[in-house]
Amino acid sequence: MRKSRYTDSQILAILKQNENGVPVPELCREHGMSSDQFGGWNASMMKRLKGLEDDNKRIKLKAVGRTLH
């Protein structure tokens, strides 16, 4: 798999700009990427976020179970 030219923190910053209202075409022009790449990032980061949220939920449930015993 090819290494991304952007770090995770850079990708998150670009996605955050989009959440704050900057249009995708403008972001793509500014950062020299295609809209397909942006869409892939969005889907990929959402999957990772969902996985992290699930892990966090599982860990919290374990901690609650330990405090009840």
C-alpha cells in the first residue's frame, strides 16, 4: 500500500475545514488533491472513528463492571 503524503493530523484538519463550511472543490485545489481522494479520506476516517468509539464503549463497560464488584 502506498504511503499517504498527508499525516493523520493533516487529514483531520482538512476534514475539519470541510465541516466548518469550506467547500470540497476549494479544499482540493488548496491542498492539491482530487475530490475522490477527499471522499476516500472521509469514508476511511469515519470507519476508524466508529471503531475507536466502539473500543471506548467496550472499555468503559469493562470499567463499570469492575467497579460494581
